[in-house]
Amino acid sequence: MKITRCVHSLLTAVVVSTGFTFFAAAHADDSATASVITTGANAEQIKRGEYLARAADCIACHTVDKAKPFAGGYPLATPFGTIYGPNITPDKETGIGTWSDEDFIRALHTGVGKNGEHLYPAFPYTSFTKLSRDDVLAIKAYLFSLPPIQQKTPENKLPFPFNQRIILAGWKLFNFTPALWQPDEAKSVEWNRGAYLVEGLAHCQECHTPRNGTMGLDHKRAFGGAPLAGWTAYNITLDMESGVGGWKDQELVQYLKTGSVPGKASAAGGMGEAVEHSLQFLTDPDLQAIVTYLRSVPVIHNPIDTKPRFAWGQPSQDDATLRGIAPVSVSSVASGGAELFSGNCASCHSASGSGVTDGYYPSLFHNSTVGASDPNNLLMVILNGVQRHNKGTSDKKGDDVFMPGFADHLSDAQIATLSNFIVQQYGNSATPVITAEQVSKQRKGDSGGFLSSIVAFFQGLWRRV
Ligand code: HEC
Ligand code: HEC
Ligand code: HEC
């Protein structure tokens, strides 16, 4: 069944690419229908669509300039090259203004573009395929209620053979099953809502589940933690040591809502973006439903983890030793770990590393980024800093969470020395010693060479065939 559908799409792709001009012309006439559909959308559907689009974080990958929401151009780094999120405003020339309802549903449910071409799974249709037609149409109604913005999407930077969309037909055969979400009647309403959010709209697996040789999600290790352009999206199963089993429900809700739980973790990188653009806008019942569902996924344990990430470290015992070190004014020439820490980090995180009491500057011990056995996120945070906007609530004004990045200020060797110092003082005894080479790799957001990814891709395909 699945195979038939994919082969069908593949044939469509071949036929359509030869008949492109014809199709483009034929579809141009649909624009009248599209605008009728838009005016037909009612205010309530548009509002619902706005909430759903937020939960799905459509804006994150489709916006590069905040002043031009959904106008595309956002670069997504993949192991194969850069793919740009296209313009999805209702502009008729450079956006999706001429798309019919069925075109839009087909894109989200099957990863096929307007002209029948296969879309790259950097667009998480592998999750969006689970969304109901009603929800997809509400999202479209919302997008079509926004002003059209004319902005051409840059060409993807993918080398041969990855620039051939036809290979995606092969990818889909092994890694994609188009299917709507089927509620499980035996489970609670809350569990089902959580599953729909986690597996569909909020697409948590796209970041937190590792990928197989062909870059498909490895569902056997669902939510088990995965590399993400230099970062690690941690294991979020409820395993006590490797996952978030030691977090209270309320803490998980708070993390998703604010990106910060002092004494446990804060959200930077992709998670910071997910909180900023998407998760903080969800209602409390929806966030609670996400946690209820997460509580039911099979736990995954990694033997290297002997304590939860957040449980490592304590205020430096040798406070006096640290305090004794005079702050180094020209921090960029410092070379020792303690000096680098004192000159660059202690002003906010305090000399003992305990941060400030209200948690705005978090403690560096009992901090999952420092206590993780793999130091990827620690290095990425030092290189890139943290930028996250809290929208605020009825009783609290919105604010910006900001830590500067040190990429331009510290060398690879200095960052390696500083990180080893931090891990030793506040972190996990299982973290391997960090080298300058590793920092250099992290700088490029590189989690494996390009050649090795090509080899892995074809090995994976071959293994599966
Ligand atoms: C993780 C990043 C990401 C998220 C989140 C995302 N998209 Fe996309 N989307 C992409 C990329 C990348 C492409 C281009 C794929 C390609 O070129 O094959 C794309 C393509 C599309 C297309 C096809 C446009 C065209 O011109 O062919 C549509 C429509 C679309 N996305 C709508 C959405 C909607 C609606 C949402 C939210 C429900 C969303 N996207 C969320 C990354 C994303
Ligand atoms: C765009 C990628 C991305 C998406 C989507 C995403 N995450 Fe994350 N997540 C990350 C990254 C990266 C981290 C590590 C952040 C850090 O160290 O600052 C993280 C961290 C977390 C943590 C903290 C774990 C710890 O021990 O510190 C939790 C909990 C979490 N994510 C839950 C979720 C849930 C639930 C969803 C879906 C609703 C989700 N994430 C969606 C990338 C993502
Ligand atoms: C100007 C103040 C400031 C300076 C200087 C600073 N930080 Fe931070 N740091 C922050 C803030 C703010 C956060 C984010 C808190 C949040 O997310 O709620 C943060 C977060 C972190 C985190 C946790 C990130 C995560 O993903 O969970 C680590 C680790 C960290 N800082 C290490 C350092 C190191 C190492 C240095 C020195 C190189 C440093 N910081 C310098 C303000 C600062």
C-alpha cells in the first residue's frame, strides 16, 4: 500500500517535471478559487489556525527576518548541505498564494510540493502527516489571512546527488508512512491530546530521536537523544539517569513554558527556539498533556549515565581558591581554566558558579548542560550564548534571556581549557577531556564529515534494499 503510494508519487514527479510549464499554467487559474477559500474562512478558524501554527512552530523554519514572518529564507543545516525554508505567505509569485486546499494538505500529509516534486524531510511532514485535515485547513486559513510578502527563496545548497529530488522517493519508501493520527480509545483524552501534540504538531521526535543510516527516524530509540547540527537534543524518556525521570510534572511544564527550571536545566539552541516561537504559547492543559504522554513512552537507558544530568556538581568547595584569583581584565589572553572562568563567566554565574538566586543567571552545577556526559551543548552555549524571548504572562512582563557568545572572543584552545575546568568543577566525571579540535568542529556545527554522511546514506539505503 505504502509502496504503491510512493511509486505513484515518484511517477508523478517524473511526469510533472517534464510537464512543468503546463502544470504551472493550469494551476495559475486556481488562484480565484484560493481567494474564495480565504474569504470563506471565518475568524474562529483563523484563530485556531494561529494556535496550531504556533504549536507546530511553522514560523521557525520559514522566517529569517522577524519583520517578514513566514516569508522564508531560513537556512537549515543538514549533514548534506543547506536547505532553505521557503516563503509560505500568500504571495502569488514567491509564496503559496496560488495553492489550493488540496495542494496544501498534500504537502503537509505526504511531503509533495505543488508541482508534484518530493520535498526534503527537513520539512517535518513525517510528523505533520498525523494532523487532521481540519487542523491543516485551519493552519492554511491562518497563513492566508496574513499579508502576502514578496521574497524569493534562495536555491538550496546541496551537492549532487542530494540535489536530485527524485532520490527522496527512495528515502520515503524506507522512512515515511503517510498516516493520520489514530486516537487510542483505551487511553485518556489527555494522553491522546499529548500524543497528537508530541508526535504531530510539536514534532518533538524530529530533534530528540536519533536517525538511522538513511536519515530516517530510528523509532526503536524514540526520544532517546540525538545530535542536531553540533547540539544534542537530550534523551527525554523517563529514564532516571539518562532521561528526565527525576523531573516533576510541574518542572517539565515550566521548562516547556519558560525554557528555564533553576537547578535542572535551561533551553538554548533549537530548544530555546522551540520555547520562544512555539511552546510558550501553548495552554497549560496542552503542556500538561505533553508531559502525560511523555510519561508513557518506553524508557531508554545509556550505561554511561550513572546520575541524572541535573544532579552533578556542587558549589566549588575551594571557593577561597577561586575567589583568590584576581579577575583577569584582558580575558582573551588568559590561558588557565580558572582565570578564563573568572574573566568571562563569573560576573554573571558568580565566582562559586552558583548563579544568582532568582535563577536568571543559572547555577553551573545542577545544570543539565554541564552535567551531560557529552559536552556538545556546553561548547555550543559557550560559542553561541543563549538568546530567548519570554512573552510574559498576565502578571509578569515579557523579557529577554541573554548570554553573549564567546566564539569571536576566545580561541578553540581557550574554550577547551575553560570547558574542561567547568566540567571538572561542576560537571560529570564521565565527560571525556575536551580538545581544541573538538571545539573547532563544534564551531562549524559539524557532527560528522560530509563524505562520511554520503557513505552512510548509501550504505543505509543498500542495507535496507
Ligand atoms: C523544521 C523546519 C520546518 C518547520 C517546523 C516547518 N517547515 Fe515547512 N518547510 C521546511 C523546509 C526546509 C521546506 C522546503 C523543503 C524542500 O525544499 O523540499 C518546507 C516546505 C514547506 C512547504 C512547501 C512550500 C513550497 O513552496 O514548496 C509548505 C507549504 C510548508 N513548508 C508549510 C509549513 C507549515 C504550514 C508548517 C507548520 C505547520 C511548517 N511548514 C513547518 C521546513 C520547516
Ligand atoms: C528544534 C529541535 C527541538 C525540538 C523540536 C524539541 N526539542 Fe527539546 N531539546 C532540544 C535541544 C537541542 C535540547 C538541549 C537544550 C540545551 O541544552 O540548552 C532540548 C532539551 C529538552 C529538554 C531538557 C532536557 C534536559 O535534561 O536538559 C526537555 C524536557 C525537552 N527538550 C523536551 C521537548 C519536548 C517535550 C518537545 C516537543 C514538545 C521538544 N523538546 C522539542 C531540541 C528540540
Ligand atoms: C552576561 C551574563 C552572562 C555571562 C558573562 C555568561 N553567562 Fe552563561 N548564562 C547566562 C544566561 C542569562 C543564561 C541563560 C539562562 C536561561 O536560559 O534561563 C546562561 C546560561 C548558561 C548555561 C546553561 C545553558 C543551557 O543550555 O542550559 C551555561 C552552561 C553557561 N551559561 C555557561 C557560561 C560560561 C561557561 C560562561 C563564560 C564563558 C558564561 N556562561 C558567561 C548569562 C551569562
